[in-house]
Amino acid sequence: MRKLIMMICLMLSVLTPAAQAQSKTTDNQNKTNMESNTIKLTVEGGRTFTATLEDNSSAKALREQLAKGDITVEMNDYGDMEKVGSLGINLPRNDRQTTTGPGDIILYLGNNLVIYYDTNSWNFTRVGKVDGVSTRKEMLDLLGGTGKISVTLSLE
């Protein structure tokens, strides 16, 4: 009986740290996804690219929404400089006078997502920037050109 109790104690001492380590790994992965400053954007047809989010309450609120599930935005061209569409949710605004450029992701009026492929200057909330984009052509290529599109935002 004594040997049996010692074997059980020995097995518990080996298995408990392994279970705790697995749990900690899963918790860290979930925390990393929530704390990551990168999101993935997928344009209908399968084109995908990433964007780095700003460090503000708007981007944080967007990340929190994306942790609950993907957000798909139907977007249309406006002013030969941007694609704009409703997020379907309201996010906190951090409006400042801003000059945009290709790849800038902007929150407009707290509930519209705007992806710029050209420049503009207005009072906006900067949410993020598409990674590796610096020209109109590069951004339009990622977006599939001009015209109506559907963009799905997700955590990477």
C-alpha cells in the first residue's frame, strides 16, 4: 500500500507541471493574439495582406472585436482616393488632423473603415497601416483595383 501511494505521488509530481506548462502555453498564445499589433485583411477572391495597428483606443477596440470573430466590410471607392465601408459597430474616436497616404487605415465617424490608396487631409482617427505599401499602385493592386469589394478583417 505504501508503494502504491508513493507511485501515485511520483506520477502526480511529474504530470502536474506538464499540464501546467501546456495550459500556460495556450494562455500565452491567446494573449499574444490579443496583444498583437497585426491584423490580416482578406479581399474577396483570396488576396490577403497584413496591417500594423496604431497604439490607440480605437485600434485596441478593433482588436477586441476581432477576438470575438472576423469582421467583413463592404467597401466602395470614394473621391478616387479611398475605399470606405461601414464596420457595423462603433469604435472610440481619436480624431486628429491627419494627412493620409496609400495603405493608411482610418476610422471615420467612429463606424466607417477607410483604406486609402491616395492622399487626403482631414480630421480622422488613424487605426493602422497596410504593411509594405507606399504607392497608389501597390495599394490598388492589393485591393483588386477600383470598384466595390468585400474585405474581411481578422486576427493573424
